[in-house]
Amino acid sequence: MSNPKPASLLRTFPRVFWVANVMELFERAAYYGLNSVLAVYLTDKVSAGGLGFTEQSVGFLQSLIYAFTYVIPIAGGALADRYGYRRMLIFSFCILSAGYFVAGNVTGYGAVFAALLLMATGAGLFKPIISGTLARTTTEENSGFGFGIYYWMINIGAFLAPLAVSILKGFSWRYVFIASSLYCAAMLLPTLFLFKDPPKPANTKSLREVAHSAAMVLGDARFMLMIVVYSGFWILYFQNFGSVLWYLRDFVDAAPVNRLFAGIGIPLKFDAEHVTVINGGTIILLQVVVSRLVKNIRPLPTMVTGIVIGTLGFLCLAASTNVWVFILGISVFSIGEMTAHPKYYSYVGLVAPADKKAVYMGYAFLYGVIGSLIGSSLGGMLYGSMLKPMVGLPGAAAAARNFWLIFVALNVVAAIGLVFYDRVFSADTPATNEKARKIMLGIYVLLLVAGLLFLRSALWGGAVVSYKTMVQAVIMLLLGAGGTTVSLKSRQGS
């Protein structure tokens, strides 16, 4: 039997499938449009229209905001099942729109943080609703094509919205926030008049069952070890929303690109938002080609290959401050991302126990929590200490090279770690589970120790209490204590 053609497959999707995809496009346009320039706006001088925050403080802010968008979906899926998709969509779009609008109209660090936290809550609640709608409006025959459309919608939003940002920020930074707010507010119309709740599954989870599932997954040391190793790649990914943008602003001369476009009659000024345009555009153009090339290759070698390609992208950043090399580096990293990440989900399915695959896939996003918590904070801290003081000085190029080589080294460690994991921990045996449990227990204990040291520094390390350090300490202590408890319980249960 021949496979259905794309044109015939398009007709198999119900209306709610297309409504959900349009919502995804607009929500991602709001998210990527703002985040393509957020780090620059927050750190630019007040005289230039920015807020004048330090890179360290913005890295800390972004680490929590981005992590929040990956944590909230745990409860969001259960809430949507309990109260209805349409009702939760209305709520999420309302707080998304409010969060974006308020963030653009306040200037204090705490107020901006709170507004963006509201936005992150809305984004986190939105995520599982759309993916759940697609899962329930597609069949085994058209789900692959359906989720391909979904992935394209995400990247179309990520590609187009930053182009609008290029125009809007020329008038006022506030217009960028207002645009994101309006994108989300506009989606209330299709939610109210077009969206219908898809059929609910036979069994929906309560919040207590969600918490129990989380404890079960976190207690699987082999699974958690794989995620910890893979998170190394996402430490690099989150630089695209922080240190990469600051580096472009402070060290890269975009004049050659501007002259090229001016020569063909396009008044383009290459700036921070175009990093997201390059990333989204590269994925739109090449994802199908890359997917075909790797479709018959095992997930782990493909993931390692993607990480290596991503490393080459950051090596380009280390090699030169030339704008064309910069563009090449972002494009190469994007190819690495589209190579590694789709296969990651396939690998999660292989690592997960046969009777718990659905639960494990639901928690596969934990790479983003770890990657953002470490990546954004680390990028902000290192940029503020290594590169910011060197702007305009003779040793700037050498400092930039050393800065990016740190992240290259982290990615090399992640690639080697995945290879080692596949050889030592891929088999689900009592011996491999015990080895993984010991390693994860050691990681959790280190987090506890680090959390205590951070807490001591926050309370007694200076003349005033450092609340940022205290928050970091609390996160480390919670992760360390929770992980240690679950690991010890899993040992007793085995």
C-alpha cells in the first residue's frame, strides 16, 4: 500500500488541529520575538533606552524564567485535563498578555522579574494544552505529519516575529512588549469562538498523581543521568538568548552585512533579533533534509553528532569576531540542534521502561530546566567578569576566544559523556541501575554542599544579604535534598 500524499493528509485533520497550530504560531511569535532582544534591552544603558541591569543579574533572571517555562507544564497538563483545555487556554492567554504588557511598562528589577515570571507561567500552562490537543486530534497514520506541521509553526513564529522586532524597537522598546502582548490577546478570539475541547482520555491525572509520577521518574537514576549529560548541550543553547546577543552588541561589527543589504535596496541593520531569525530560518530550510539523512541511524550516535556539530558552531564564535563567521557559527549550531534534539526524544523512548514510556516522555523536558538554570546564570556571570571589562581594549579578541572555548569544552564533555553512557549504562540491569544511582546520589550530595556554601555566602558573605545568591542556594538545596531522598528510597525499594 502506498503512503498517503501530504495533500490528502492535510484533509484528515479536524478544525481544532489547525486552530491549535495557529495559536502555537502566535504564542511562539510573542515568546521568541521578545526573547530575541530581551537580554540586550535589560542590559543596555538607560540613556540608550535599556534598563541598565548587569549581565550577571540578567543571567540569573533568565535562568529562573526559562526554567519556569519547563517546570510549569508538569502541573499544566493535569490542570487542563481537570478543568478543560478551552478554559485553561483563556487563562493562559490572559496572563501571557498581562505579563508581556506589564514587563514593558516597569523598570525596577523586581517588577520586571515578577512580570516575566507571570509570562513564564502562562507559557508553561499553554505548552501541554497544544501538544495534548495535537496528540488527541491525530492518528497513528497522520501524527508524524501533524507534529511536523506543529514544529514548523514554532519556527515560523521564531523566524517572523524578530523581523517585526527590528522595526518596532526603532520606535520604542515598549512596542516590542506590546506586540507580544497583542499576539497573545488576539488568540482569545479563536479560543472563545473556534476552539473546542478534544475528547478527554479515559483516565486523567490528578495533581497528586502527577507528583507521584515525578517522584517515580526522578528515582530512575539511569534516566536522570542521561538527562544530566544531555543538558550540557542545552547550556550552550541558552547562550543564544544571553551571552551571544551581548557578544554581538559589544564585539561584532555588523557593517559588512548592513552594506550588503543596502546594496540590494534592503535597509537592514543586523542586530540581536536576527540571531533568532537565523536559528529559525535554518531549521525551516534544513530540518526535512537533516531528518531524512539521519532517519536510519541510531538515536545516540545522531545525538552525539548533533552535539559535535553544535560545538563547531561555537568554535566559529571563538575563531573570529567577523560578522560572517558569527552568522556561520549560529547557522552551524542550529544544524547541530536540529540533528540532536528530535533523536533525543527517540532515545528517551528506548531508555524508558516498556510499561512507563508515556510517563517518561512527559518528563523528557527536564534537560531544559537544568540547561537554563546553569546556562543562563553561567553565561551572565562569565560574560560580566571576562568580556564586559574588555570591550574596546586590545585584548578583547583573546578574551572572547577563551570565553567561547569554555562552552566548547562543556559541549565536548557532554558528547563524551553520552558515548560513555551508551557503553556503560544503556542496558537496563540491576548493576547498571546501581552504578547510575551512586553517581546521581553523588551529584545530589554535591548540590547539597554547594547549596549550603551559597547560603552561607548569601547570609554572611557581605555587608548585606544577597537575595539572588539565596535563591540559588534554595534551588540547590531543594534539588539536592529531593534527589538524595528519592535515591535513598529507590535503593530501599530495590
